Amino acid sequence: MKKKVIPAIIIIALILVIGGIYAAQIAYQHYSYSDERADLNNYFDISSDTDVAIILGNERIEERARLLDGHYYMDFASVQKYLNDRFYYGEADNSLFYTTASKVIIAEVGSTTWTDSTGTSEDVGYVIARTEGEELYVALDYVKKYTNFFYEGFTEPNHMQLTTSWDDEKIASINKDTQLRLRGGVKSEILIDLAKGDTVTVLEELENWTKVKSSDSYIGYVENKRLSDITTKCPIPVTDYVEEEYTSLNRGHKINLGFHNIGGVAGNDTFSSVVAGAKSLNVISPTWFKLNSNDGDVTSIASASYVRAAHDKGLEVWALFDNFTGTGDFSTTEFLSRYKSRQNAIDQLMALATEMGVDGINLDFETIDYEDGQSYVEFVRELSIACRANGLVYSIDDYVPMHFNDHYNLREQGIVADYVIIMGYDEHYAGSAEAGSVASLSYVENGLINTTAKVDPSKVINAVPFYTRIWHTSGGALSSEAVSMQTAKDYISNHSIELTWDVEAGQNYGEFTSSEGTFNQIWMEDATSIGQKIDSMRAQNIAGIAEWSLGMETPDVWDVIAGYIEE
């Protein structure tokens, strides 16, 4: 019996030993650290020798940089998006523009030299802007001349650290040689080795692993036990570029600007009549200057005697320049697209302003296509240089801000111009699909709120309508006509229309059906509705009021406006 027991014990022992070895192998495989390394080209999605991944702050972005002839470039759209949207690409001129408060700096695409509007130039020794296929790329070293940011490039594989903000960040020291892994876990692939004493940026702390960024901008995971001395660091911001100050000719008092719709030369003779009953008016803006060709030719119906008469009454004259009343065969798109055309118009405006003795220029460019938005804003910047140099108050007329007119760039206008005038009317207009108010209270209020979110209130002027529309619906067709306040009152009286207060519109509303079956409607602009709008203007603490247009008001309106101006 004893001889049989011994072999059984041996067999059991062997099974236990083998099982233990197997269990140890399983445990080793489960808990041991993988030495498999990630393909770093795949990690950064590198597609060519010139392709460069971008780590913006602590996050890799979709956009790419290029490494060309030893210099780093970003595509133009990314430069605008992440670094500086004041750069402008003039495709018609094949040039990159940058405009400051006093000059325009121009670099022809493919050139190593820039030239500015004062005649200064410099060869920087590298191609400033270049096209690769359909894309324009701009050298980051050139962008840095006008922008405060930091970048550092790394190779094998190509990637770049880009820093544009200087918020506090958490950092830690590596307390023992280890690896930065693609994901949390010992089986994850190794990105790079980390040595004791290396510093990493702490991005996200998990239970056993922490997401970090290495000093050479690899983002991955390291075990918590390998991190020591976790602390907060305040980065030192880049302040190499000091932007020129955009000085402003803010008048320091409430503006009351009346637009004078001149029409033709003979309209200058109506000056005395349109201001006769005005109270507290301190600026008049006659519609004098008109864009009239693709080359930037300006036609004028200005009158020096008009300016003298205005000055005698204590009024400043901010002459209006528009793109829609000229009689020439021209395209606003073509005009805006070329530097020479823009400068031609600016030179003519300055000459006319000097000749006439006006105090300011009011820019009223309307129906700008989205595609022309950047060219328009560049023109706005360039005109600001000339106005500033010539001591002219520079105001710009704008639609009530909506998502579809964001390309007018109110934020930039609020920097380069002295005043931004919101045309707080034409909520419903000739051609509207439905009848409605020209300027309801909510329309005006939202316009002011959205404007002052982008422009300092001390530069914002709200323009109110001195007109209203009478609407007619007949046979399913809608039509209307814009009429003066007095004409509207006469219409209401002649048709015995009973007015009721529309709280939402902040106006009196009336309607009637004619004997022919035409349904007629009117939202009345009068002293009461203007007063409601002024209350909203007070709430936003803006710079003043404008009116379109002089001669269409009733006398009682001026008492309401004067009360606001004289506060």
C-alpha cells in the first residue's frame, strides 16, 4: 500500500507545481509592462516629410503646419483662426496684408520682402507667404512680428507646440525612469521614455494613471506613482509685439446725428429747412460722396457753403460715403478686392474732405456679400488710417447685427473706428414677405445688446427711423410705401383708423379694410415710439442717437430726443 501512495503524492505535487508555474506565467503576462512601442508617425498622422502636427496648448488640433525650407508655416485660414485675424489675403493683388493704426504692410506672395505704405521695406530672408497647391501658407516667424505667441518645432516625427494663452497649469516631476504610454495601463504602447527629473504638464488625473504632456509635446499617460512634486506654474507670456494704439476722436458727449438725404446737388439748398426745427442736433451727415467705379473713383455733390452754414449753427459735418447711389457701372466686389482701388478712393475722400472742410467721414457700404467680408473690413482698416492722420471723425453705418451679417465684423470696427452706427430700422422693408414694424422695440433692444457685446458702448450710436411704412394686402399680394411721420398721421386721420398700443412692438398699431377689399396696416413711428427706443438706449449707456432722415419727422419728436441728449 505504501508503494502506491508515494507515486500519487508525487503526481499531485507535480500538478501543483505545473499549475503554480502556469498561474505565475498568467500573472506575469497580466501585470508585466509591455515593451511594445507605438508608431510615432501614425500617432501624429504624419503624411509627408513636410507635414507637421500641431499641439495647440495641451491639445492636438486637426489643422496641420508645414516645414518648408527650414521654416514653419501655417495655412492662412488657421493663422486667422488661431493667431491673428487682422492678416488679409488680397488674392487680386497676390499679396498678404497686415494693417496697423498707421500703416499697411504688404508682402507679395512668394517674396522674402515686405513693404509698407510709408515706403519702408525689409528682406526677412525667408519666403513670407507661399502657395502650395490651392492653399496659402504664411511663415510663423512673420506672423510673430505682429502677434504674441510661442511655437517650438520638433522632428522625427514632425510636430509643433503652439502656445497662445498663458493660463496657470499644473506640472509634476518624474521620480523614476519610466515610459509615457499611449493609454492608461501597463499593456499600452510606449510613446517615449521619461527620465527621472523630467517635468511634465498634468492634464487629467485618474485613479492609477495620469494624462500628461511631455516637454517635447507628446500627450499620453504615466503611472501616478511616478509623479512627484505636483505644483502650479504660471507661464511667462510672450509680449514681444506691442500693438500700435488705435487712438479715437470720441467727442466725449452724446452724439445727435441727423442724416440728410441730399438726393442731388439741389438738395444742399434744403439744409436750412431740414434743421430749422431740430433741437439738440450736433452732427449732420449729408449723403455727398459716392463710389462710382471699380478703380475707386468717387463722385461728389458736396458744398463748401453747406459746411459753413452747418458750422455757423454749431453742427459738425460727417460727410457720408456710400456704394449704392453712384451712377457708374461698377462692382463693389471688384473695388474692394484691389489695394490700388481702395487707396484711390481713400485719397479722393481725403482731398474732398479737406477741400470742403468737413469734420468727419461716415462710411455707409451696404449689401456686402459674405465672400467680400474680409476685403470690406480691410478697407475699413485702411480708411481709418487716413481719417486718423487727417483728424477726421470716422463713423461706420451697420445693419442691426444678425448671424448673416457677421462678416461686417463689428468687433474690428469698434477698434479702428471712432463710432459704430447701428441702423436700427428696416426690420420690415419693401419686398418683405410679411407686413410688420420698421423698427419694433425688441428688434432695437436686441440690436443694441448684440452690438455692445462687441463694441464699447461709448462708441455705439443707434439710428432711429423718422419714417414708417403703410402696408397693403390685396389679392394675396403685399406692397408698402415708406412715408414721413406727418404723412402717416394724415393717412390715419383720413381713414379714421383706430390705433391700439402694441406692447411688443412699442408702437401704436392700426388697420382697416378698404371698400375694394384691400387690407391696410400701419405700425406708427412717432414721439412715443422713439421715446421707447431711447429708453433702451439709456439702458445700454451708448454714445448717442442718429436719425434717418431729416425732414421726415414731426416737431414733437425733437423734444423727446433733446431730453435724452441734454441729460
